[in-house]
Amino acid sequence: MSTEPLTLYYAPKTRAFGALVLLEELGCPYRLHVLDMKAGEQRAAAYLAINPMGKVPALKHGDAVVTEQAAVYMYAADLYPAAKLAPALDDPRRGPYLRWMVFYGSCFEPALMDRAAQRAPSSPSTSPYGDYDTMLATLTGRLDKVPYMLGDAFSAADVLWGVALDWTTRFKLVPTLPVISAYIERVMSRPAVARAKAKDA
């Protein structure tokens, strides 16, 4: 595997912020490749060669290119096991970790976008996520039981969810329930978040 530092393709004030927080949590060497979204750099040929979807974040590590938020998080967290932000393959928490990482993109975001666009969900037999209320109840049911997604241990999944719930509650896409607000506070008060905010600014 390449020993080169990670390159994070990034744009300020975007969902890529969570990936920046994760790299700060990992304490790993990385380069920040900042894209000017207002100038359309995310749609230029140079970046579309990295991610044809024209989205951030994306991660480059030697010859490996990783796109999609959850994949970026999982790749980086597995690359630096000493940080203990991803359970090992033989850890019984690995299954729940993968579940919550994938639940974000496969259930949370589709339900959120349907709610934001005021679209009715598809029938339960064809909807990939069921419905918004079931999705939210599944998420809050977990946060009602444990301080972090995997229990007492903070992980890359909490970076993903803490940052996501922070912006989605601010945009009123997710209700500011006490259990959600308390979880956001636990995650967003971490030193790595403050360092990432300084870089984002």
C-alpha cells in the first residue's frame, strides 16, 4: 500500500467538512486540494477525472481514488488503525459499524431529500429506505440507547453522523429532538472539529 499522504479533494462549506474532521481525528498526514465551487472547478475535466459526479469529498492515496462519503470515511479509518476509529474485521462491532456507515447514504439521505422536496415516498415494497418517519425512528432509537453509534466508543461513524445531523438540523431537515441535540454536542465539541473549522474558514 502506498505510504503517500492522503489528498482530500475539498470545498469549504460543503459536506466534505466531515471528511476533514475525520482526517484531523486520525492525526494522519494529508494534503488539502481545495476546489472553487463558485468557479465551477468541480465540473472541470481535471476534477471529473477524479470523480465523474463532480462531488466532494474525494480521496486520493497513491493510485487509489475513493469517492462517496461513507467509502471515504471507511477507507481512511481502516488505513490508520492506531486511531481506533474503525473496528477491526474480527471485532463484533464491525457489523454495526458498517451498517450505520451505509445507512447514511442508503436510507438517511434519500429520505431527507424526499422530505426536502416534499415528495411522497414510494410504496414500501419499492422504496430503498421505507419512509422518513421509520428512518428517523430507527436512528433516534439507536441514539436513545448509547452515547455513540457503536456504544461507548467514538468512531468514524460518529464523525459522519455528528456532522450530518449538525447541518441537517440547522437547515430544519431533521427535528432538533433532545437526543439528537445531545449527540451533536458530544461530537461537535471535539478538538478535531475545532481544528477542521479553522481550516474550513
